[in-house]
Amino acid sequence: MAAAEPDRGTPEKRGRLSRPLVLAAAVSLVDREGLGALTMRRLAADLGVESMAIYRYTPGKEALLDGLVEAYFAEVITQLRSSAEATAAAGGGRAWRAELRRIAGAFASVAHVHPEILPLVATRPLSVPMARRPAPVLQLTEHLLAVLGRAGFDHATSLMIYRRFVAWNLGCLLVDKRQVIDDPDEPDPMLRLGLHRLPADRYPRLRALVPLLADYDDQEELLAGLDSLLSRMPDAPLDSFYDGRAR
């Protein structure tokens, strides 16, 4: 007689789980159905285990939300490592402004793939002391500060540039996210954005912006604004080149 399939909550099933697998399943669920669909019970069902099986890897819903931020930053770091390897293979280097631009591009790329997680990226770290933030968050922060340190900036200037860089990137991406498309299949920009519902006599300026809103290129806006911001930063004492790899 064939052996019976183990129950979903048995050690055999639990042995196939890991924290990366649990977080990957959570990210996939949120990408498909939004943050509102994420519960421990639903996540366990997607993984094919009993709810209690995943508490070994994340102790509850709040920790799971922090895990989404962890997974987001881990993906940014993976992209940065991949592009750094390509640059190294081509024999090129990166000055500090170019490296910050590369980081911004990777961050925006991940935001496009996981737009539902972006608000958590902006808010969850605020409720956690810096030393207790997920390792990928700290690793990217350390990399940014190392980029500025290698360029010769002192600690105070490095921190100032870092804060402005983070504020611009998050702010620009969050503003773009709020421009939610009302009807993606509608060719008319006014109808696609849902602004036809706004009375013309009360919101004439907002309605007048429809062509610009419809043609908005968030990546171009992000990088153009970043270039303008960085051009106003102090000149780097060394303007050094380095391999650009996020560690």
C-alpha cells in the first residue's frame, strides 16, 4: 500500500519551509491581491501548511509586514550586485553621483514590481529602532554612506546627502503611486484617470493637468530630479571611483 500523504502541518511539510520561502510567498500574495489579502491563515494556505507552521519563521502579522520590507530591500541589493558585476566585467567604474543614480534606479525598479509594498518601505522602519531594522535595510544604508565616505565627504555632509537622497526617492515614488489608474483599459486619459468625475467648475486646474498626468514618466522624473538635487550638493573632495557593489 502506498504511504499516506503527510498532513499539511506535519514535520515533513514544515521541513520544506524557510524564512526566504515564507517571505517570497507573502510578497507574491501582496503583489497579486494587495496588502488587505495578507493574513497568516491565507499565507499558510498558499504555502500548503497549517497556520502555526509559519509562526516559526515570522511570529505574527506585524513581523510579517517587516518581512516584506526586508524582502524589498534584499531585492534592491540583488539588483545592485548584478549591475555592479556587469560594470566590472566591462571594465568601468562609478563616481559617487553615478552610483547614487544607480541605486535610485534599482530602488525604483523594485517599487514598480512591488507597488503595494512601497508604503511599508516608507513607514515601517519609522517604528523600529535603527539597530533592529532588517539586515538588507542596514546593508543598503551602509553602502550609501560608504559611497559618500569614499568620495571624501565628512560624516556630517555624508548624512546630509544621504537624508536628502532618501527623501527625494521615497517622496517621488510615493507621489507616483498615488496617481492610481481608475480604468486601465480606457484610452481617453480623462476617463482612464477617473478625473471626469470631478466637476469642471470646482477643479479646473486639476482637470487641465490630465495630458501631463497621463504622459507622466516616473522614472525620468525621479532621475531628472535626482540629478538636479545632486548637482546642488558640495563637490566631493576625492570624487573617487570604486566597484560600486552593495555588500
